[in-house]
Amino acid sequence: MEGSNFNKNKYVFASVPSMTLLGKNSKIDYTREISQFLAELSSYNVIFKDLISQKLDEEKRNIILNIAYYLLEDEKLNEKLVRRRKVPVKELSIATRIGRNNIEDWNEYIIAYYIILSNPDYKCIQDHLKIKLKSKDNAVSIVNKKYPVQKGIAIKVIGKFAYIITASGEFLKIKTNNKAYLGNVCEGKQCTIMSKLKIPIAITIVVLLFIACATVVEFRRTDSIILIDTTSTIKIHINKFNKVIYAYSPTEKGQNLIKSINVENDNIDDYMARVFQYAADNNMIDKSKKTLITVTGKSVEYGSLPETNKVISENKIPIVINNSGSQQKMPEYNSSNN
């Protein structure tokens, strides 16, 4: 099904409390199911702790829920999401008439809900979520109710602490009242820094955390993606500082290349130079045709890859560059300048 009208109010998280039992009687081993869920989140570059740190009210979570259902129902958007392993922001914004900034801000939650709803293997999570078709009769809000104790499915357990998803679709970290088991319902008080610190110290820590988190988020945020089509495709994520933050290849040879050079957080020029040198040394370049370098997102400044250019020239590797839609060649290499 594709092309259907988006209704942001079609589904809601209902106020009916979860009836899943607590304690040893309900201790079923859901380790494999939860591990699979976390692995699938990781394959979309979603870190579970990022979900915990994002605070969204009920209205926003309901909209995100409907976006996830819409992605499931629209074949083209569904295919793009699965193929790209990321939300097709532009197309989804046009289809739903929801601002691109909102979709980008909700990216982790959208993917998390989509994964849960699309995979029948995650039955323990699906059964816990209380999702209803919205109507005048059942549109009951739960956002203003404040509960001292939070309850949800345990996705991660670390000692007395558990990372949970509640029946209303919220990801939280709690200090558990009893021993928690993966995939089972546990309860406890939500963890907060302010509740443990005096106000002056708390304010200082919050400010420092804000600065640190902002720096980390900016460093981890992908600004450009570079694909190098050797005999194995190498996918490189670059941040705004032109540092490599993530590299991936779908083949064993490509993974061996990435592990061998192992220079994440290096600048993109040095990283790509090592990629091409390794590929040349290990017969991963087909010199009978041009090797394609594709840049998506922010374009790479012309002439900003001198080390890469040197390796390519010395190994006589024919290349062509698609630099965010603009076809280019490397500048002519002059060995006398080095």
C-alpha cells in the first residue's frame, strides 16, 4: 500500500495499564529476542542510550507512532528505509507534511517504533505496548498523570538499574525495586541526577553535562557519507570536523580492510589514503574500470584530499568522484610538491 493519506491521530498509546506479571513467576528467557532488537537498532545507527536521553511528551510519541505505521504501510518509503538503514527524511516530510526538523529530531524514536512494529519476533515488546485506534470514546490522555513508580519491559539490565520501554512507548532508565529480567516487566523509580544532588552542585553538573553532550552529539553526528566502490564497497561516515566516526562494509574483505587500518576519528584524507593503499596492496582495485567515489550529504571541498590523491596517483588507480551530485576528478598530482 502506498500513497495513502497520513493521519497523525489514527493510533494512540492508550491509558490502560499493562497486565503483564512481575516477579519470578513471569521470568521467561527473552534474552535472544532483546539482543536481536538491540542489534537491529544498532544496524540503523541508533544507540539505545540516545533513546533514554530523549524526552518526548505523549503527543509527540503518538505522532511518531503514526509515522512508524505509515512507514510500514507505504511500500516505497518502507523500501527506502530498509535499504538506506535510515529514515528517508525528505520524502517522509513531504508525504506526512511534518517538518523535516521534527523528523530529524525524532529519528531514533521513529526507527525504534518501526523496528518493534515491523518484526513479529519482538512479541514481548509488542504485547506490552498499549496501542489503540483513536476515537472520541477512547481518546484518554495519560500525559498529565505523574507516577512515582515507572513500569516497563526491561531492554537492558545493569545491576539494580534497568533500561525500559513503558506501555506508553517511552524509553526510561529506572532503579528497580526487585531483580529485573530481560524482556520481562520491572518497576522502579526513574533515575534523575537532581534528586541526588544539592541545587548548586546539580546546576554546575547539568551545565557541564550539557556542554559535553553537545560536543559529543556534534562529533557523532554524520555530516557526509563517502562510498568507495573497490571490489568491496566501503562506507565511511564523516562528521562536521571531517573526522571518520564510523566505517562499514557488507563483505568480509571490506571488514578486514576496516579492521586493518583501524583509524577511526582520523581525518578523512588520511583515512581514505589508507583505504586505497590497503586496497591496492590486496588486489581490491579493478584498474580496468574507474573506481567510483560517491559523496552524499555535505560535499568534500575540491583539493582537500592531497594524501588520498597521492596514493591514487602513485598506484595509477582510475577514479571518478560523484561529489554530492557533481561529477569531478582528482586534481592533477605533482610529485615535486611533496
